[in-house]
Amino acid sequence: MASLTLDWLQLAAIVGALQGLLLVAVLVAQRSNKTANRLLAALMAAFTIFLASNVYFAAGIIYTHPHFFGVGYQMPWIFGPLVYLYAVAASDRSWRFTRRTLVHFLPVLVTLIMAAPYYMMSGAEKIAAYDSWRTGGMPAQLAIVDPFKYVSGIGYSAATVLYLRRHRRRIEDSYSNTTRVNLVWLLWLAAAAGSIWLLATTLRVTDVGTRLRDEHISLAIALLVYAIGYLGLRQPEVFRYETAEFRIPSPSVSDSVSEPVVAPEADNARYERSGLGDREAMHLKDSLLAIMDAELPWKDSDLTLPDLASRLDTTPHKLSEVLNSEIGQTFYDFVNGYRVREVQRRIKAGDTRNLKMLALALDAGFASKSTFNQAFKKHTSQTPSDFREAVGACG
């Protein structure tokens, strides 16, 4: 048997495939949010098969083991749906894979049926078909559907990003600290997957040779697998999904409470549906402002909408209605406004001479430096340092 020689790109793909297998085992063993972990494990398995398949062809292994011909053909059709469904499952622990979910994988079934005759060939016939594809291109029926995998990949990547952005807006209606529940790393994953699809599409449109195109894509996927593995080792909590303790309402079931302030007529209609009248709304608003000033609940970095609603002896939905229609803010912005004003007060009082800015932020209820900086800039249009300098200059 001839010795196998791999170049550095093929070696990188093989190492990526092995990393993918390791991640599959780690994810399957996770006990929390099994649905999300199994979807990510399936994605890692698909990456592994794709990477190994490209090495299989590039290194000429097909000529000694032809029966694996076409094993990786359906994998690109699987990537997009798995990334999207994984984001949905990771952001909502109550979500489950159902029969309706299978509609996302119909293209996989269609291409599997179309490619079935090639899977049924003998080893010699598969080698002959492969040589024919290399010189004359793939058969017409497969050539027609092949470009749609790029449309599918880019479309699912965009859908994933949009879903996660909507998720972030929804959690701002329920959480004063979104650090644990905003799933930023999922946005990173979706953006990385989308970038790989854009790379693949660009290489296809510019008519780069098949082998060179496959090598570039394999390297990009291998790097993505390395990054996920590194993230899992450095921050294993990302696979434990510290998401919402209670279900975050979607726009369809929450009367779109995350929308901006709407016309009074629309507000009245929503109040009628929720049972919240104008008088009760005004009373709840007054009670809310009073409790925020008297009891300082905003100093609790883990304060949530249900927590505050419980203090007011009302429901989270009614409180969210009041915040949206009477105050014109999300719960996140409303609470962090108090925290920002507290930091401003202490800066003006000269407390930064003895304490660092982060200490003031933590005392005010912020959970992290990044959240504090973002909220401060949003509410004041200044960075904390610029505000401190401005106050010093005025003094």
C-alpha cells in the first residue's frame, strides 16, 4: 500500500476533524439543555465529515477506498439549519425538536434522493464517475441544485443573526443585566458561519478551481472548529447555557411589548386585552417610581422584571406594559438609567478620588465593566471618563 502524503492544508483539516469528534463526545455528555448540545454535536459531526471528505478526495484516498465517495455531499445543506436551530434551542430551554422541524432538512432529503444512484455504484464505477466529474463537471441534475446550497447557507446565517438580535431585544424587557442571557457567542458563531458561506460563494462566482476552493473552505471550517473547541475549554459555561430562568415571551404572545411607544389609541386597545386600564396604569407607574426611589431595587445586579413586579404586587406583563407605554423604555434601559444616575451622582460628589470607576459601577448594580460602559454611553452620550473630566473642569 502506497504511503499517504498530506500537505499542511490537509493536515489542518484532519486535525480539525479530530477536534470536531472530540467536541461531539463532550457535547453529548453534557446534561444541561440536551437539545441545544445535541444540535451543536450534530453540527460538529457534519463539520467532521465534511473536512474528512475533502481530505479523502484531495489526498487521492478515493482511488484505494472508493466506497466513501459522496459521503460528505449533503453536509453543506445541513450546516445552515443546524446553526439556526442550535441558536433557537440555546436561547429557549423549553424548545424541542419536533416533526415540523424536519422541514428544514427537506433539501438534504431531495439531494440525497438525487445522488442515490451514485451511492449504489460499484467501487470501479465510483472512481470513473469521480474522474468524469473532475474533467467535465458534475451531472446536470446535481449542477442545477448545487448553487442553492449557497443561498441556503447565507439565508440561514442571516436568519440566525436576526433571530438572536430579536432575542436580545426581548430579554431587555425582562432583565436588568443581560450578560448571562444575551448569547453573544452565538452571534459570533452565526457571523462566522455566514462569513464562510460568503467566502464559498465568492470563490464559486469567481470560478476558482474546485480543489483550491475546497481547500480554502476546509481551512475556514477547521479554524471555526478550533475556535469553538478553544472557547469550550476556556469558557465551558458557554455549553451550559445560563439562559433565562423563566420563559422570555416572544412578540406573538406578549403583545409586542418590546416595540417603541405607540399611539394612545393602540395603548388603550392593548390595555383592554390585558385588563390594565388607564387609572391602574397611572397608579402602577406612580408606585413603580416611588419604590425605585425608596427601596433602590436597581442596586441588585440580578434584578428581573418578575422580581420587580412581585414587589409591586402586579404581573410582569402589566409592568412591562407600563414601562413601554407610560415610560417609553424597556425594563433594561429603565433600571440601568437609575444605575447610571447613581454613578453620575457619586462622580460629582468626588467619590472617584478614593474608588475606581468600576467599583462605583458595581455598587450601583452593574454586573460588568462592559455593560456599565455601554449603558453609561447610551444614557449620557459620554464615556464615564469623559463625564468625570467634564465634571472636574466645571468644578
